[in-house]
Amino acid sequence: MIRINENYLKLQASYLFKDIGDRVAAFQKAHPDREIIKLGIGDVTRALPEACVKAFHSAVDEMADDSTFRGYGPDQGYPFLTEKIVEFDFKSRGADISCEEIFISDGAKCDTGNIQEIFAQDIKIAIPDPVYPVYLDTNVMAGRTGRFGNGRYESVHYLDGTRENGFVPGLPETPVDLIYLCFPNNPTGAVADRGVLEAWVSYARENRSLILYDAAYEAFVRDTHIPRSIYEIEGAREVAIEFRSFSKTAGFTGTRCAYTVVPKDCVGYDAGGGKHFLHTMWQRRISTKFNGVSYPVQKSAAAVFSAEGRSQVASLVDYYMKNAALIRKEMTDLGYECVGGTNSPYIWIDGKADSWDFFDMLLNTAGVVCTPGAGFGTCGKGFIRISAFNSHENVQEAMIRIKKALQK
Ligand code: MLT
């Protein structure tokens, strides 16, 4: 008899964005003439930067010729990409990271989901609420939580993000081992300044815990005093793993390329207190379960760092941030309190109503898809998230429709 992993039975029925996708598909089926504008899942809509497309084409041509063809690539990614990452994403900001500490992958979702495999089952995990659901669900699947009740899983230390703390949760009052942080935050768009990150790093050092730092949205940070990487903070190399992605930065959601930084100074402990390097463990996991990102995709990602690529990516980010500013302004003018949208592509809005009712109302009345805050955790109840990833025209049209719907 084949037995199942019963931890899966503890999960909520379906993944948030699948749930929303199904509701939107059902609505579209019932109303085939309605034109829906999607500002729900953070999926980019603009073409890849020209420099990336050029590099992609030319790498495909190399694959078409025996003399330049490539088979399996290096486990951690090609040096032509990791060297650029180190130079532009870290050295330029005074962060000490080396090429061997970068692991190229097909997505921050996969990496933030898979990384928990290298940790013990009985560690104490601290997870923000509201939160990107992947951190929580993958720990549920792994059996690191108890049952679900009243909107929360047993045995998880929730870090509450509230209006009062500006959606930047404070340090836990009791010791925790593994801490998930995401800044600029998905879903709230809140950012952490240097002081906040210094406090977390020093907490982790004191408690021998580890921070999993999701920086997938760092390219949207506008304020120069806000750190883009946790490694800008002294001492972070020993207590933090960082996740980055080309998805939102350079329009790679469909192309797939990201990377994880595991510094060689990060250690974990066995039951007897013996130290083990997390870099060695993650390398072992990667070489066993992953065969890398395709050569053309890595070439295309490396083009992000060319002079042409950097300027095109900057325009792409500016484009979406213009949408974010419009959404934030319109919703504020309508009397709704907003967080985010200034250093992030997400605007977190106090809907002054049940999140799912607000979602349904916007879909039915305005034909606009948002994401209900309640889907990100109990602290998200009453909020909605609007994403800036769409064309200017669609965002302008969506705001006209939303205004009409809310002023009714
Ligand atoms: C989101 O909308 O929260 C993101 O697009 C999800 C993701 O990046 O997986």
C-alpha cells in the first residue's frame, strides 16, 4: 500500500494564486464579453530587455552549431553570470560575496521553497504574517508545523505585520531558529531600513539562528538609504542566506532565472552541537537534484549587467513604478490607507471590508483582479494587494473603473 505524506492534508485547499486564477477563469467563462484587467499575481507584462533578447538569440545560435554547442553546465551556474552578479549586485554596494557563493537557479520560489530541506524537522521557524505563502506551505509539507486552526498553523512562530508596526515585524520574544524575511516585502511593499536589518542580524548571531532573506524585489528600492542586500549589514555573512530573482527585475517570469547566495561562513549545527557549513550542504543538494538553468537563459541574464542591459532594466523598473505611483495616489485620493508602491511594485491597501468581498466586488463591478490580503495570512484580513505589473494603459483604465466602482 502506497502511503502519502499526510502533512499535505494539513494544507489549505489550494495555492493562493491558483485559487484566484480559478475564480477569474470562472468569472470570464460566465461573462465572456467582459474585459478583465489583472493586477493580482505579480506577473510582468513587458517584453524582455533588448540586450537580453539579443544575448538569448545568439546563445541559441551557439547551441545550433557543433563547435559551440554546450551540454550540462556548471552546477552553480556559468562564471560569466556569477562574476557579473558579484560585481554589480554586491561589490558595488560594499557587500563581500564571492562567485563560489552564488547558486544560479530557475526561481526564487523554488529556492525559498527547497532550502528548508537542509534543516532539521524540529527547529522553530519564524514566519511573517502576512507572507508570501511559499515559505509557510513548504514547511507544512515538510512536517515542520502542527495542524491548521483559526487561520494559523500550530508550532509556527508568526511575526505579525500590522498597521502599528508599519508591516515591519519586530524581533521574536522567544528564541527561534529559522527566520524568513522579505524586503521590499511581498505582499505589503514595506521596506526595512538599515537599523531594522542590523537588529535582525544581531538577533540571529546571538541566538545561532539563520535568516532566509528574500530580496526578489530589491530593484524597486528608490530610497538610497534602504539596503538592497542583507550583506550590506556587518556580520550578515555568518547568519543569512539571500534569494534574488531576474523575474521582476528584468521580466524573466516566463524565462526563469534567479540565484541564491549561501556564504561560506554560514553554519548550522547537528544534534551534538557540531558545526556544518550550509554552503556544502546546499551544494550537495543542488548537485543531486538540479541540473542548472539553460545556457541561453544564463546568457540572457548576464546581459542584464551590460551597459545597455542596465539602462534597459532601469527603464523597465521605472515603467512599473510609474504604475505603482498612480495606483497609490488614486487609492489614497479615494480615502484608502496605502502601504508600499514607493519602493516596491505592490500597493497594500486597507480595504475597510472583508478582503475576499472586496476582491469579488472589484472583479464583478470593475472587472479588475487584485489579491485579497487574507490569502497572505490572518494579519492580511481586511486588506487587498494591487500589483503594478501591467501596461500604463491598463492600469489607468483599471483605476478609472475602480474609482467608479468605489464611488457608487
Ligand atoms: C506574487 O504575486 O506574489 C508573485 O508573483 C508570486 C511569485 O513570484 O511567485
